[in-house]
Amino acid sequence: MTEQKPAKPDEEVVLEGEIIPPPGEIREGGKKFRVFILDDHPLFRFGLKRLINAQPDLIVCGEAQNAVEGLDEALRLNPDLITVDISLNESTNGIEFVKNIRTHLETARILVLSMHDESIYALRALRAGAQGYLMKEEVLLRVVEAIRTVASGGIFLSETLRQQVLVNLANGNTANRSPIDTLSDRELEVLQLSGQGMTPREIATQLGISVKTVETHRMRVREKLNLATSAELMRFAIAWSADTQGAKQGPAGAGIRAGE
């Protein structure tokens, strides 16, 4: 391998095609920020862990692929920061996990990493108790910055989302409000899964709730979105899901992939 010249303090370090941001300040006593990864895609976890462990001030202390395992392990390890994916197969979604972990582990900081549109999910994540939101398509270039910001007590949002928050605050949170914004977190989750073509029974199994409860959520979604029939709901859900689906694969170079 070609020998690399030492990097200057404020210079980005490039290792075999990867972009490694300048190191942050190590905490008093030489302690590193301990990061826990919750994501259901092994390849993404591997790439993210590799990127984090390359930093002098960060270290991955554990990982999990579903919310149940994630809650147990996070409580056992007591990390400084938890990265959470919104879509977690065969378990509750990331936003519900954030709510749960917040009631059990108040000290941990939470950064949501998701392929889903930040304009729809980011504010919900913050309301649930997260301190940051980053689209997976930006992970390679910005995740270290985001982790350091959140772990140090700050809030991390994209510039676009910051502007949206400021506009909403200035207009009493009513400006450009979409009917989707009126849905509860669970109703939004049911809409999302419906858009993936799942039946009420399949949704019930995925979320660990009854079919009757799923049908109740579907009925409320129809009322709020002014959809007359279940067929209209399905057509809307599929079209909406296609329009809002984020990037499924991150940039090449660090082995990080934003899975479906």
C-alpha cells in the first residue's frame, strides 16, 4: 500500500478512498465517546462501525439488528450515543424505539440515520427524543460530524431542515403543513407498510398488534387524508411510498450501504 504523508490538523485524511473527517477533541481523561449502532442491515453496521472506530475520539461499544435486542443491549452497555435506523425489520420502528429508550436511558444521546425523507420523519424523531437526524445517503461524508455534534450535547440537522424548523416556528407550525403531518407516528407507520404492499394481517404481525388495531389505524388515515375507500388508501400509500423513498444505497468507498 502506498505510504501516505501525515495530514495537517485541519485536513481531511483519505484512506483507500474513504473520507475521514479531522479528529475531534478527546474527552478529559482520554475517554472516547461510546457509540451503539441499531440497524437491521449487517453490511451497513459493518461499514459504519469501521468508519467510527477509525476516529481517535469515538468507539463502537455494541450493536443490534432489532429494537428488542437493541433496548436490552443499550441498557446493559449504557452508551454515550445511539444511532438508530427508522425501518427495523420484524420489530417496532426506530421512532418507537427512541421513545422507549428515552424512558429507560435518559442520559444517552440519539442520532437517527435513515433513508426516509427527513421532511417527513426528522421532526417526528426529534419530538420522540432524538437529538439529530441524518439521511443515509449523507452518512459517509457527515456521520462523524453528526455523532460528535450530538454526543457533545448539540442538535444535528441538515441546513434544509434547519430552515424548515425556523419557518415553522415563525409561522406557528402551520406553514405548508401537509395532511401527512396530521397522522400519528403509528398511523404513518401503517401507511408506510401499506405502501410496501403489505396486508393488514402482515402489518399486524410486523408491528406486534392486532389486525383490528391495524384496521382502526387505516380508517383514521383514510379520514385524515380524505380517502373514501380502502382501495383509494392503497393507491395513495403506494404512490406516496414511491415518492418519498430515499436513497437505498450509500456512496461507494467505505463499505456503507443504506439498505431498504
